[in-house]
Amino acid sequence: MHGGVVCSLKNITPLGGTDFLVTAQALGYTIILNKNTEGIDSPGIFFDSELQLSEEFATTHDLVRRKNPDGSRAGGFFEENRRVRAIRLKGSKSEGFWMPLSCLEYAGNVSSLKSGDVIAVFNGHPICDKYVTPETRRAARRAKKLAKFKCPGFPEHVYTEQLKRSLDCIRPGDLITLTEKIHGTSHRVTLTRPLLPRKKGGFFTELWAKITKKPDVTIGDWTIVNGTRRVVLNPELVDKDNPGYRLIHTIGKNFHRNEVVFGEIVGWDGDRPIQPSVKVVDDKQLKKVYGDTITYSYGIPKGESKFVVYRIIQVNPDKEGHYVELSYKAMCLRAEELGYSTVPFIEQFIYDGDQDYLVERVMKHVEDGSGFPIPSLLCPAHIREGVVVRVDGERTKYFKAKSTVFLIMEGHQKDMPEFVDPEEVQSV
């Protein structure tokens, strides 16, 4: 669920070079705020950099920038799109936005709220939601119009919640596997018997079908079916002579029946990178190492792409929602049998229950002590987006931890009017 999280601030420290700013930790994220912020020593609500404040919430608290007739600043500090940003200020990072719980009192009594509560809507009042660019939303609407094909037993990609927001979901004794987070586009594939639209007949045939209540769909033959994060691609519409980068990696594979393989496609769609190139933030050291522009090619030659696997499950077709998840090792072996690479392995360990140490251990694989991003294991020519934390306990869960620099650059990218996120198109 996308929303602000109720939490208290920790480690409030003066920010060097200023008289009125401090840094603090909110759910393990570093934020910068005014030292005189109301309720700074009490519980509040933290908004991470993937969120957008609602118009009502922002207007109520005068958060959007306003100017006087003479052009001088009148109030607010958010852009008109009300997007929460990751920024750098005075050499320190700020990964979100925090306000005291009193900010919700206009919508109702806050006395029942407790630490860890996730709030997107409060007493019917919208507070925040995930930020998606306008062009991405338009592209998603176009995609949904084409997404009329249904396929039971083909679960969507799980949403990967942020690690720092989810520490209470991890139990001592759980097996932790860290892998590199790949910046591509989600893909999934299965061998199943899809539901196909019944072929329509003439007037009397259709009349008889209506009288006998004949189903509008029929069960097809065993077929390889592909999908994006949410959309199922109709196998009857696949151009076998020109399947495109999404399908070329799954043709002719020997999948098990009702096996679902999840992964990321990275590389190129013709001459264009699957994920748009991004300008490097105004940081001399970063530009010295990575240049002015980063293209997430993962070392794949232009014109080619690659399906990199991170999860495989075996679905029980007789019980909706039931499946067996392959262990990390079994997943790697099965991917190798299918001829696929897997996401780069970092390390594996048993969780001891120390949340602070877990975050510290994960983040050292994302950025160094100064916040400088670590290069990708697949291609040192670009930064590592982050780390995926696989947790094997009572059930398998996945969490993510992203580089602050990646988030900052992604934020600048989302300011471009024409920007469309190919990953979010299938998630909206």
C-alpha cells in the first residue's frame, strides 16, 4: 500500500553550515527539517520520495509554492505536482518529508493512530498516493484498452515494498538473500491453458448459445503465455515472425506446466534503451565516474535485450492463490535449465533480529558511507539502482532498498513532460 507511515524521529542532529536545519532519521531514512518544526519530538507521519501529496492535504497546509505579485516568495515549498523528492542539501541527503500527526487533525481525531500505521486516506480524506507522471498515466490508459485477455493461474508480479518501511515483517531466523535490483521492465511467463474467447457464430448459433447459457470463453490448449507486471499478452495475437523484445526470450522454452517465471528484461528495444537514459545530477564526482548521462544497458549490445530471472513459482491449478515458491538456490538451478541468467547475487545470511544492523548491512551494498552510489555488478558503467531483499520465513517476501542518487536522478527524469516510465505503465 502506498501511503505515509506514522513514526517518531530519531537521531536529531544539527546540520552543519546552517543555524536552523537539522537531520533526523524517520524509519531509517535521513531527512532534513527545520529545528523548530512543531511536534519534532512527538510521533508524526513520514512521506517517502515515491509519494505525491493530495491536493487537499497540500492546500490545507499551504505546502505548494506561492508568490506575491512582485514575484517574491509567499509560502510553500512543493512544486505544483506536490511530489515528495529525494534531494541533497548542504552535503546531506534528504529522502522524504515528515510532519507532526497534528497535520491530520483537520480530517479527524488522530488519537487512535499508532506507529507503523500506513495512511493514504484518513477518514475519507485523501492524504497521498504514489506519484506517476501524467504521460505515464496516459500510456497506462492506452495499454488497459488493449488488455482484455484473462489468464487464471498466472499471478501478477508482487509489489516490492521498501525495506525500511517493512522491518517489522521480518522475523529472527528468517533467511535473507540480497541481490542487485535491476532497472529494466518487469516480465513474467507461464505454460498454462488460458481462457480464450469463444468464437462467435451466426444469429441462430448465438441465439442457441444464449438459451443454453454457453460460456463466453473456452479452455485453450497448453500454451506459453507472457505478461507484463499486470497485463497478460494474448498468445493468439503474437507475431511469431516479429515477436519483439518482450517475447523473444520465451519462445521455444521447455517450461513446466503451471510454472511461472518472473524477471526483468533489460537492454534495448531496437536502438532505444528499454529504460530511458537519465542525466547525471549536478555532482562533479558522479560525472567524473559516470559521465553526463547514464544508460542502463547492463553491458548488453545495442539492439539486444536479456531476460534476467529473480523468482519462480509452481502454481496449484486446483486451488486459486496456492503455489509453491522455489528457494533461491532451486530458482537459480531451474533458471539455468531454462537458459536464463539470474539477478546478481550479493550475499545470504540468517537474520538475527537487529533491525538497525540489517539496514546498515543492506545499504552498504547500495551506497558507500558518504552516500556515493555503488556500480552495478553487471556493468560498472552505471550505478546500482539498489538491492532486493528476499526473506524466506513462513512465506517468501521481497523488499527493496534504493540508492538516494538513483532516486534523485529518477526524480529529475520524472519532471520531463514527455517522460513515460515503461515499468509504471503496467502498474497504474
